[in-house]
Amino acid sequence: MGRASRRRKEQTREERTAGREVQPMTFREFVEKVQTAEEEDFARRLGADNDPFPRLLLEREGRVSILAFDGRMTATEEGKNAMTAAGLQAVIANRAEKVAFAHIVWMLLEQADVEASQAGGLMPSENPNRVEAHILTVLDRERVETYIARVERLGEEKRGHLRPWNEDFGGAALVDDAATDTYVDSRFINPIKEALK
């Protein structure tokens, strides 16, 4: 390795970005940036077998970093606890100011389907009226907003396409704690909320 190559490798992030002004994002700018990034990422992927893993997007002083989780972690209590611990550690280590949690779930839109599934002990993934959805929960010190985009599968490749955010929920962000707890595991979000304060 030549001297120039070694020097480039040894540069710190601050040195590489020196002279480039990076402005902190407002909450709304962060929401829009993350939504656009999720839409673009989803559009590049081929088929349900290549869907994005659950991930955290962390913003600090205008820079966004990503922590992706193995999707199998959501299948067990131990995995969910490990995800929570890793997410909290990343938020603290990065001194994040804003955080977004993105993941894909099966959900039910009609209250009658929810009640029927609960009465029969069925998970939403087992209900024939289920819909696939991409959930994005965005939070900072002051607020938590949840956005949901239904996933449509197009063509033989079953390429995913996201419908407009919250189209099935009146188009507005879901901002109350009950809505967040309905769509996102509060054991994951609540510790992060506390760490941001």
C-alpha cells in the first residue's frame, strides 16, 4: 500500500468532511429524507426474499447512519431483546438527535379482521385479509410519529412498491402513543425515547 493510500485510509471522518458544511435537519426534513430513502431502497429490491431488514436510521448534526438488524431477530423474545439493546447502544454511542425505525409487517386494516384474529388466536400473518406494510416510526426528544405504507407486489418478480405513506389512515402521521404501541413494539421504542431526552 502506497503512502497516499495509507493516508486516505487513516483520515478521520472529520478530516474527510472538513470544509463541507452539514446543517442539522429539522424533524420534518428528517422524516422526508428517511421516507424517500426507504422508497428508493424498496424499489431497487427484487422480490419479497430481498426485502430490507429491520433497521434504525440515526441522525446527528445532519448526518444519517444506519444500523440494520438480522430479520430473524424479530422471531424470538431473545432476538427482540437483543435488538432493543443494540438499538439503544447505537443511539447512545452515536449521540443521535433523531431516530427512525423501519420494518415490514403483516397487518389488518379492518377492525372486524382484528377482532376475528384475536378471538381465534391468529396472528395477522395467518389472516387471509392481511396486508403487507412498511412501518416507519420517527422520533426525537419531543415527538414520535408513525408512518405506514402498504406494500404492493408487482410482476412475476414480486418487486415491492410502496403506496403513499398513511394513505390507508387518512394521509396523516399517527402521532399518539396508542397508535405507536399498536404498530411498533414499545419495548423497542420507549428506551430509545428515553435515551434521546
